[in-house]
Amino acid sequence: MNRHDIDATLPWMREGTTHLLAVVDKLGDQELYRPSTLPGWTRAHVVGHLARNAEALSRLARWASTGVETPMYANAEQRAAEIERSATLPAPTLREDLTATAAALDRALSALTAEQWRAQVRSALGRAIPAAEVPWMRIREVWLHAVDLGAGATVGDLPEGVVDLLLDDVTSALSAKDGCPPLVLAPLDRDRTWSLGQGEPAGTVEASAADLAGWLTGRLPDTGQVAATDRLSAADLPPLPRWL
């Protein structure tokens, strides 16, 4: 399984969208404007970001289908301003915006041909990727930001295949960053391990695969759910570099 396998990632994207919309639907209108678990963002910021992200990824689908370069965002300032503006929308408008932009992204991706899926586009950070990576990018957004709403969703909701690909993705990204601690990640519910960082491992970290993914991505507020062995104590889990 890899992040470009659209036979797997498109269904996970759709499942994640349904999950996200259900979490948002549980929130009353006033609750949307209360703090999320992300510093400085209300839940409306999270929902607005997800709507704008769907539009940005739809631009990549358009790039792949037409061959005309269409970046996700003009610049970081535009992205931030759009999120702030979206966070002030009336609750009914914000809900409709989230639903409509997700549906438009699904339609745009569903229309791509086999050749167009292989077309090269660029992520917001400027990384060259095939269009087939776009569903995976959206999967990370819908499943993890559902947790960030602080409305009952957890990393335990993620499908097993999404968790495994997320561990592949995040360990690779973090290992390339300065200050990443060398560790072995040993999920209690998997028959394999993941390596983090470079050099001799300082220890082994054990938890469920979902909780390890939550720890790596900053979505596990209670690190007591993660146990460390060897030379590393659970109380001394090292800080991790920022993932994205």
C-alpha cells in the first residue's frame, strides 16, 4: 500500500469526509466559535481551513486535468487571510461551505483519467508530486482535523490502513528534520516496527499504532498512553520536531 494507490485512498478520503461532517453536525452553531484544540484557532477556523483546503486541492486537480499550472495558494498570506475570513462566516454558511467544497473536490478528482493522475503538480510547500497524492493529502486533513475540533473524535477513529500510511509518512518527514530523536516505534497491535530519526535508537516507544500516530502528529494530549522501554522512560519522551 502506498499514498498514490487511489483505489485505497479515494475511499478513505470519502470516509473521512463523512466522518468529519458528522463531527461538525454534532456541534451547535455557537459551539463552532469556541476554541479548538489548535492554539489560536476556534472550531470555525478549523472548518474554514478545511473548506479552503478542499478548494486548494481542487486547483491541483484542475492543474492535472488541463496542464495549466494552478498552485494551491498564491502565497502564505493569502492562505492565512482566507482562513481568517472563513472563520467569521455565519454558522449555516460555514457548514454549507465545508460540504460544498468537499463535494467539488471529490467530483474533480473522480473525473481524472489514468494519465492525469500521473501528472506532476506541486504541494503548498513546493514539493513536486503526482496528482495521485492529492487524495492522501486530503485524508490527512479530514481525519486529523476532525480530532482538532475537540468534539469527541480521536485518532482511534482512523482506519487501520490510514494509520499505517500516516506512520510511514510522518516518520519519514520527521526523520529528515534536525533534532529528531532516534527511536524505534513498536505498535502493540501491529507485527512490524517503524524507525524514527538517524543513528543508534535511544529506546523503543510502544502504544497502539493509532496512539503512536497521534503522538507523532501532536494529536495525543495524554502521553501516558505511550510507553517507552529500554533506556528511555515514559516520563522522558523526547520532544519531536514539527511535522508540517
